[in-house]
Amino acid sequence: MHLYIYQAKIESVLMKSNSKLLIKKVLCVALIVLSLPVSALDKPKTMEDMWQIIQAQQKQIDEMKASMSADTKKVTVTNIQDSENKATANNAPNSETNVATSNVKNLERKTDILSQEVEKLRTNLVIPEEAQYKSAYGMGPAASKVYGAGKGLSIGGYGEGNYSAKVGDKGSSNDSANMERMVLYAGYKFTDKILFNSELEFERGTTGEGSENKGEVSVEFASLDFFMAAKANARAGLVLMPMGLVNRTHEPLFYFGNHRPEVEQRIIPSTWREMGAGLFGAITPSLTYTAYVVNGLDASKFTSDGIREGRGGGSNAKAENFGYVARLDYDPAVLPGVTVGGSAYVGNSGQNQSFAGQTVNAFTQLYETHVQWKYRSLEFRSLGSWGFINDAGALSDAAKAAAKADPLAVPKGVIGSQNYGWYSEVGYDVLPMFWENTTHYLAPFFRYERLNTMSKAPAGYNVDLTKDWEIFQVGLQYKPIPNVVIKADYRNYVAKQGLLPDDFNLGFGFIF
């Protein structure tokens, strides 16, 4: 709108000028400057296009001012000469000369204002006043900042801490206060087609020395994205496995409770990342996919608690065998806020190793399906996952032999040939019922989980009933602003055999 106003004012000034040469040149350049960039700025396709438009506009403004300067000198010299001649004859100044000079200065002033407005537009396009947190390409909102940035560096992150008290566990020393993790996202946009994104995580406050519990410093993911077309883009590096609801979107504001669901830690071993490469994209605007080839799991580290310890994590991961993972998500346009999807992982995990004197493939399969529904103040999620491990008997034999050889080592137990887990949770933001248009968020929630890391034992072994759990969880989630959350929850554990203490948790989380 400002540009059209300036255009009208410039035309008005030019019409009053008494220099035909100045009128033609300035009007021509001004129309180019004011008309071409306006149409171009309506729908810039990429940030590169936007920069090219702005740079071209600035160049045209400089050319216009240079032309004005040259023509003003010509007009001024001519008018001065005419004025001297007339002054000699009439001994009076030429008022028309003063008007022309004033009009030229006024035009220069308005052109400077136009240049300032263009600079403001450029700044606002590159550095928006408010950060917009939105998931992109399956990543968490804070991890997606680089996708919406201009060229160069993008920094984000999240953190969470909690206090956990065991209930009914008298005489123990298991209560704890923990800075669970502090995470930095660092991305770099080389061009609109190539970018790098990464997550560096510090767990439990420190790497520690001496007798304190030691934390970890880990690269959670680090990958290069190559954008080719909406339907097919490439990614390579240390990639997050596209399974479940939490593994890729694991920032604390986007799941209920102080701890991630147990199903998405034990059955789907979050945070699960491997070295690999693959494709991602949108088959249709409502149907997205991700597919990778990655290094395989290491079956020698499987335990009775599942496949979690078999992750490579990009740390000299064994790659004699490969794994294959794929995911589909569908967001039906007729049901806003609903997402349904599923994923699958398959691959040998033997890695050419010997287990109790024999080499096995240890073919491993993991499948999951999920649904999410966000409608106004309501949030609902449900997920189910099933896993299968071939040659679990040989793996269990090897684990048994290792326990005998080293009695001080932590026993791996019997490796189940099948496992499963599922959970459902629901939360409702109650504040809009009492405070209309509030930006605060307060949601009571409930979650139910059922999981068994050994739902079937290999031949010759018995099922361990202590691995069959139910978890009932209730809690509150409060967000004073969209970037910060305060959490409280209570978890009740029920095992088929044995006793597990309940826990009460208080915590906080944030993203930036």
C-alpha cells in the first residue's frame, strides 16, 4: 500500500516539473522500481527470489538517484544561465528555477523514504517479530526452526528437569532430582535446496566424575537434507528413526507427563537413531512418507527388556547387516486435527557374530500404528507396537553362557521372541471454560499403558511375568506461555508378578 501511495506522489511531483528531460527519465525509472518489485513481491517462490527482487529494486533506486543527480545539474546550470540573462535584462530572479529545484529535492526525499520502506520490508521478511513454532518434515517444532529460516545459522533447543519420589518404597534411597536433559539444535541453511540440522544433548546435568551418577553427551541426530521436489527429498547422516509419536517429536511440551510413555522407550526404543540415508516427502498434501536404509541393530546387546540396548546410535555402530524403516502419515482434510499412520522396521541383527557357537541372522521386525486427534481443547493419542525376533533361542543361550562366564556382569536374561505394547492418553485444556481467549493452558490428563517385553519366550525357556506391565497415570500440564510447561503426575505400576513402586513426579520443560 505504501508503495502505491509513493507512486502517486512521485507522479504528482513530476507533472509539476518544468524539465521535460527530467520528467521522462525519472518517471521511467520510478515506474520500473515501483511496479515490477510490487508484483514480484506478491508471491515470491523462495527466499532467494525475494533477495533477488530486493537487490534489483535497490539497484534501480540507485540508478534513479544517479540519473536525477545528473539531470538536476543540467537543469540547474541551464536555469542559472537563463536567470543570469534575465537578471541582467530585468534585474529580477527567475521564480520558476527555484520551483524546479525544490521539486527535484522533494522527489529525492520521497525516494529516500521509499528506500527506507524497502529496507524495513527486507528486515521483516528475514527476521520476523515473533518466532513461529511448527513441526516440519516430521521433526519437533523447535527442531524445525532451520526449515523456516533464511540462509545461514539457526539455533534452537529445549530442556527439562524433574523431581521423582517413589511411593510405598520405604527405606529406599531412590527419590531423585534430575536435570533430565539440556538440548541444543543447530542448523545451517546453505541454500534453499540444501541444509544441515542437528541435535546435541546433555543428559543428567553432567558427564560426572567419581561416585556420582554419570550423564551423557550425545549427538541425537545430525543430517543433511537435499530438497528436490515435494514428493521426493533426500536425507543422509545420523537420522531419527521415523517410528512412533515420540521418537522424532520428543520435546517436553508435546507429550503428557514428566516421562515419555514406557511403550515408546522399551518397545520402540526412543530416542532411536542410526546412521543411514533415505527419502521423505508428500505423496499428496495429506499423505506424507519417510523411508531410510540404516545400519542394523546389534542382537548381541538385546536383553529381556527388549531391543533398546541394540541401538547403534552412530557410535561405531556395527553395519554388517542393514535395517529398513518406512513410515506413512495421513491427515484427512475432512477431519481437521486428525492424524493416522504407521511405520515398520525390518532387518537382520546378527552382524556376522557368533552366538553360543553358531552364526544367526536374528531377523528383527518392529511394527507400530498410531492415531492423534486435536480438537479445540481436546488432545487424544493412541499407539500400538509389536516386535518379533528370530533366533531368540540362540541369543538367550549366548546370554546364559555369558552370565556364567562373568557372574559380576549385569545379566541379560531371556530374550523374548515376541513383544508388544500399547497406550492411550487423553487431556483437556479446562481454562477456556472459565477464561475466554486465554493464552494459558491447563490440562488434566490420563494415560493407560500395557506392555510386555517378553510376550513369548523361545523354546526351552519360560516367559518372565515380571516383564508384563500395566501403568495407570494421571496428571496436570500447565503452560503459562506456549514455550514453557510445568508438569505433575502420578504413575501406578501393576506387574503380573513382582512388585513395582509407584512414583510421583514434578517437573518443568521449555523450548526456544
